[in-house]
Amino acid sequence: MTTPLSLFDKVWNAHAVRELPDGQTQLFIGLHLIHEVTSPQAFAMLHEMDLRVRFPGQTFATVDHIIPTDSQVRPLADELAEEMMVALEKNCRSHGIEFFDPASGHQGVVHVIGPELGLTQPGMTVACGDSHTSTHGAFGAIAFGIGTSQVRDVLATQCLAMAKPKLRRIEVDRVLGGGVYAKDVILHIIRKLGVKGGVGHAYEYAGATIEAMSMEERLTVCNMSIEGGARVGYINPDETAVEYLRGREFAPKDEAFERAADWWRSIASDEGAHYDDVVKIDAADISPTVTWGINPGQALGVVEPLPHMTQVPDADRPGFAEAMEFMGFRSGEPVAGTKIDVAFIGSCTNGRISDLREAAKVARKGHVAPGVRTYVVPGSQAVARQAEEEGLDEIFRAAGFDWREPGCSMCLAMNPDKLIGREMCASSSNRNFKGRQGSPTGRTLLMSPAMVAAAAIKGAVADVREVL
């Protein structure tokens, strides 16, 4: 009788080249994604060692972090951004790597284009020099972010040395309420388990709530696994994943697709598989969620009052005090009604077509409040085309939103889209750290795209259920 295995064990074992003397595993990487920020130094190290890219057909590039979203005409206005773009173009050309630049029609945020092109597939190991690579785990892949020296290692060898993490299963069951989205689910999980709760773990998301999600919703959940401290977050592949991939440009075709689909289904975790920990969450307990502090675990339901120091564990009290002072909040007050200056809809967390559709439903209900600056940034050129075909861009424009070109934009502000001074931003991105959005004193409130649209219309944090 065979031992029941989790998907994580199956994929890890399939890609393990050997066990190293220090106990780590030499792991083969099936898909390597690169962009303009973490690759130039890696290529430079490769050149210094007179090495070539070992398997150029397994690496794909795009530009997303530094590219402006108002105009992408070359040369880019920012000299450093143009320099990084040129370096990526040169390196890809030199090593035979496919580059999805703006002229390709496929440019976009790396964690958006990988799935939409069918590059990301179940059973893969996926690496990228970007912390939110866990996104790709939504297909049943082991996907993780890596540092620049590791980007070099994958380019040179297609392998990495890694310690195998523990495995936690997070089961979310029952039906989500109206106005509650995948973003609220993952914010609730991080709030419950903490930003360090997943350290040393991979997360397997399961349960009826997760199984009912679309692929794009699953991508949102897996995207923020890293914010909970986990190295990896994944969902077992099922018919939703299979049908999403059918017909995608880089997915197998015809009979090869059916054979692949059979294998994808087979790698789902076996009944009775071992987990180091199991957490159960009731979807009925999840409401539209907003962060109030300076890490994604400092969150609450939009109708809840801000916590008091006495409600916070002793170890978290210094961070609580720092967050309250930085954000300018007071215990007992509601987060709803907090005035905002900027509204940002986009990012690798929430820049997909379904995110824009939900935000557009809210945008139809009113007009952007006076004094609120807005950015609606599609996650890719493909998302932008589809949104424009559906008329979503016109809905946003009519409501006073600024429709932009694809890119990372204000998620991390390595481009002209930045907060100014103490501005307060309602953001559909993934991090609310100090300085994350371009100003050392700027403040970020994370929420779903629909909630961002509601805040833009009201001029303040609002319960999207009331707007809808």
C-alpha cells in the first residue's frame, strides 16, 4: 500500500535532483520568470563567470516594476528605468530568452502574464526574483520568490538549493457573503495567523470556499501567502484549473493537453496525506476587510472599531503602538469613514479582469469624490484589451477614474506613480509597509478592488455592501 502524499510532497519529490550534504535539496526549476529589477545583477555575475544560461527555453522575461503607466513611449522619461529596460533587452537577446516587452502585446506584471499565457501549469516548480511568486501556486505549483544571487544560480544551472518547509493545510468552508472577495479571505487568514505565522511553512489552501473560487480569485489568495510568512502557497488542481489553461498559448495542445490534464488531476493531495498543522476557518466569519496598520496582519472588518492596546498580545504591542502613531488612528474609532487622498486598483494581487469588473460595478454607482487621485492599472496588456472590449475603461473614465497602461504602478512605486507626503491610499495591492508606495510618510490601507472603488466614490473608507 502506497503512503498518501500531499501535492507538495509529489511535486518536490519529482523535482529533487539530490539531497545535499547540508540537508538541503537540489531542486530543479521548471519555470523561471525574470523582470528588469532583479535580473541585471544576476546576468552581470553570469558574465563575470563566463557562463551561459543553461536552459533559456525555461526562462521568460517581462518588464513591470519600473515601467510608467501614463506613457510607455521609448526612451522612457526616467533615465534609470530606460537603462534597466535596455539591460533586460540586451540580456534576453544575448541568451535567447523570450522577452514580453510592450511591443509584444503580452507585457504586464510578471505574476499576471505567467498564468494568462499558460506558462504556469500544475506540478511545476516556479521561481522568480520577486517575493509574490507564490501567486503561481494557485495552479498546484510550488512557486517561490528568490534573491538576485539565486536568479543567477537558476540562470546558470536551472537548479536551487532549498530546505524543505513544513506543510500547513488551511481549510476555508461555507459560502462567502455579498461584498466579500478573495482579497478579504487572504487578509482574514493573515490577520488570524499573523505575518510570521507561516515562517518555515508551505500553505495548502483547501475547503469548499477555496474550491468554489475562480482561478483569478485563487491567484489572489496564493499571491499574499508571503505576507503571512509562508514561502509557498498552493491550491490543488481541479477542473477549474484545467479549463482555465485549455487553449492558452503555452499550454499543451490537443491530445497532449488531455494527457497533461490527467496528470495534473493526479497530483492533487491524497486523502490521508500528512500535514504538520491544519487550520479551519469559517467563511461566514469573513467580512469586507481593511488593513489599518503597517503590516498586512493589522487588519479588521470594515465595520469593526480599531483595537485597544489591551486586546493586543504582549509581543505585538510595540508594533501596535508604532502603527497607531504612524497611521494617526485612535483605538475604538471605526476605520470606516477614514478620509482618503488616493485610490489604487491594480497590482499582481488584484489587477486581473475579474478585479476590474467588480470595481467597475461599484464605479457605476457614482463619481470619484473631489480631491481623490485615482489609478486603475490593468495587470497586463491582455487584461487592458479585454477590459476595453467590455467597455470597463469607459465606465471608469465616466466615473472620474484615471485609466492607465499596464505595470506594477503604485504597488511599490518604482515608477512615477507615488504617494506624496502623508497621503492616505486605499489600495488593492499587497503591502502596507512604511514607504512602500513611494513616500516615507505615506499611508496605505489594503482592501479589495471593489472596496477601493467604493472609497474613491465616497472619499473615505466605506463598506462596499452599502454602495452595492
